[in-house]
Amino acid sequence: MADLSGFDANQVEPASEFDPLPAGKYVVVVTESEMKPTKSGNGSYLQLTFQIIEGEFKNRMVWARLNLDNPSEQARKIAQGELSAICRAVGVLAPKDSVDLHNLPLVISVRCKKRADTGEITNEIKGYAKKDSASLATAVAAATSSTPPWKRS
């Protein structure tokens, strides 16, 4: 149980449902990181929480799960490759702890994916890049554009 005395829902706007982010590039920082056990219990993954820091979707969150401890060698290699891309994007090539990656801006590429189990559209991070003036301009333009990606030049 949790003590909720003092909370009055009449004084707070209710949370609204969030639709998936449009596919595109977003400037983000890692705000949280945690190692969690896999559902099967035979490994663990690093869950990273990314917060968008600029543009129309500022303060929205996106998550990545990196299977760093997994019986599948391929899963480990993919996760290590993603972690390497994140480290290079934020300029921390040999982190001692995942907190070393926090609050450092980078650009993520997000795509929309249909879940096989529910058919629901969700977001998936497909790439990581350094935040520089060129990628920043592209990310902000993509995040704020109302033109569909396939019609952009």
C-alpha cells in the first residue's frame, strides 16, 4: 500500500493516451538505465530510457532494450553493436557504468513497427548518431514537419 493522503485528482489534469511517435530523427538524452532480467530468466538486458529534448515531441520518452547477457550470440552481438553506437554518439567510448551515458545529447532514428502479438503500432529505435549541427537541423525538421517522410526531398 502507498499513502496517497493529500492527493486530489480534481487538482490535476488526467494523463492522456500517447500515440506512437512519427518515424524520424529526434534529439534525445538517456535519463534512466537499468539491467533487468529477461522473461525467460536466462539472461538480462540493459533498458535505456531516452527523453526527447527538442521539437514538437519534447519530453516524450522512447525505450531501448539491449540484450547484453543472452544465450544467443547473435542477440549479444546486436546489443553490443547498439551500445557501441550509443557510446560513440555521446563520446563516451569506455563507460564504467550506464549512468556515464546519461544526459548527453544524441540523435536517434525512430521507426514505427507493428507488433506481431497485438497488431499495435509501436516505436523502435533503428539508429544512433552524434548530435551535430547537420544532424540536429535534420532531426528538428523531421520531428516538426507535417509532410510525410516519403514526400520529403
